[in-house]
Amino acid sequence: MAEVNLDKIFASFLLSLDDIEDISELPNIEKEYLGKGSLLSEERSKLATLSNEDKKKYGSLLKEFADNVSTKLDNFKTEFEEAFFIEKEKSENPDISIDWYSKKGSKKHILTNVMEEVVEIFASLGYTVAHGPEAETSWHNFDALNTPDWHPARYESDTLYLDKDLNNLLRTQTSTVQVRHMQDNPPPVYIVAPGRVYRSDQLDATHSPVFHQIEGLAVDDGITFSDLKGTLEYFVKEFFGSSVQTKFIPHFFPFTEPSAEVLVSWKDGEWLEILGCGMVDPNVFKNVKYPESTQGFAFGVGVERLAMLRYGIDHIKNFYENDLRFLDQF
Ligand code: DAH
């Protein structure tokens, strides 16, 4: 009896557990090590022939062996089942979110690309990038920009206000960044401010309640309308190609005087409007406490508009639907 080495048997039991490929093999192993005819049961039946002392000693060794085997079998079963259910759940509820970081060929959104491209064109002329908050005060969005209380742009219908007193809002234009930048920095100023803006607009082919603009501002000694024209003509040719012509037509913006809209020549002799611009109104300089003699120009361009024209996109909602069939084209 003493020659039966329980440790060795336990080791071989562990090896057979390691070899299991399917849970259905488990009962056979259990039978082999604990069941009728197993070494354990043979040894147990021999206990009766032993002296009381040996019976006690060897009996408790056999019990310990049996307990260890049972515990291992139970643990094995639990782990195997857990792994099985995890696999099953994975196959029944696949994770459909896209793992952008490992997805080959993932890239920036078309609007990000267009914004970066515009910023780079102006950076090549010496402009730097400025940012401002999307939640703004009405003063920065309207008053400072020479847009008084009675102005139609302030009607609630165009604007998403954040309080009943109409003192705070989601900015309707990136022109707010002009104001903030001039309050914090003396002239000269050459900045572009890309960002998201909000209006209480219905979605249609060319309007969305959330869209993107890039504001530009140049303030320096002796800046004139010719500088504005030259700068924006350069931008249009860089962005759309050297054969595209520009046309400046008079317009009204509260914060510029004179103001203009820039149109670009398109297919079939059509002219399409792409941005608003003008010489900064002296009242704006006054509001940011710049000297009275200050001169400068400003412009604001819609990013979606630029992208729609350049790529022939027919509905603005394409930018926001995150349909990879659309986004992958750019
Ligand atoms: N903020 C104007 C808009 O949202 C665009 C604009 C027009 C900006 C003329 C300007 C400007 O800086 O001078 O429609």
C-alpha cells in the first residue's frame, strides 16, 4: 500500500486536465480518478485490512487526494463554462463599434481636412490660429461686433440662447474670436479662427443648425481694401485652382464697412458666393479699446460650403451622418 504514490497520480490527473479539448471529456476523467474501479476506490477497499493506526493515516491521505481532485474538477468546469459563455456572447453580440485606432487606412474627417488646408494657406501668409469658446456672451457675439439689440440677427429664431435673459448663447459665428483676440492682444494681428457655430436653422441641402466657419482678421498699419482683395484672391486660387476667378460684390455686415461678398466663377459661367468680408468697422475697434486710427480687414468663410463646392457634394447632412461610404471617398 505504501508503494502507491498519490502525488504521482495527482500529477497525471493534472496532465489529463491540460489535455482536455471539450468539456464532454470531463466525466471520463472524473470516473478514472474518483469513480468505481479507480485507483482511489481500490485503495479505499484495502483500508479495512490495515491496522487502526495505518487506517487513520492512510485514510486521511486518500481523503485529501479525493478532495483535491474534486476541487480541481469543479474549478475546471466553472472556468471552462465561463470561457464558453464569453465566446458565445461575443459571437451573438458582436461589438459593432469601429476600432479606429487599429483600422487600417482610417483618416481625418473631410471637414477637418478642409479646415486644416484653409488654415495652412493662411499660415503661409503669416497668419496664426486663434480659438474662442462655443458658448459665448451675447456681447462678444453681437454688441462688440456692432450688432445692436434691434438687429434681426439677434432674433431668437436665428440664435440658440442659453438663458432666459438672452445674455449667453451658442455662438452664431466665429467672428467672436476677433473680439476676444483683440481684447487680449495689441495690433498687429493676423489670425484665422476655425470652429463650430450654431444657428436655429432647419436642416436643408445647404443649412444645418451646427456647421463650421473660419474667421480671418488682419490688423496692421495702413491696411486697405486692396490687401483684403489680394489676400482673398490668393486664397481662392490656392484652394480651388488658379483658373477660378473671384468677384467682389457689395454687401452689408454690421461689423465691416465697406462689406463685400466674394463669388467664385463656376461651371457654365455661374458665380457662387463663398464668403463675407470687409474693412473692420471703427466701432468694433472702439469696443475692443484699440486706437481710433486702427485699420484692418476681416472675413468669414463657411467650411461646409467650401467642401461642397470643391467636391460636388449635394447635401450638407452627408458631413454629419458618419456613413463610411461617403467619408472614405475623401
Ligand atoms: N460672420 C459672418 C457670418 O456668419 C461672416 C463674415 C462676414 C465674417 C464678413 C466677417 C466679415 O469677418 O467681415 O455670416
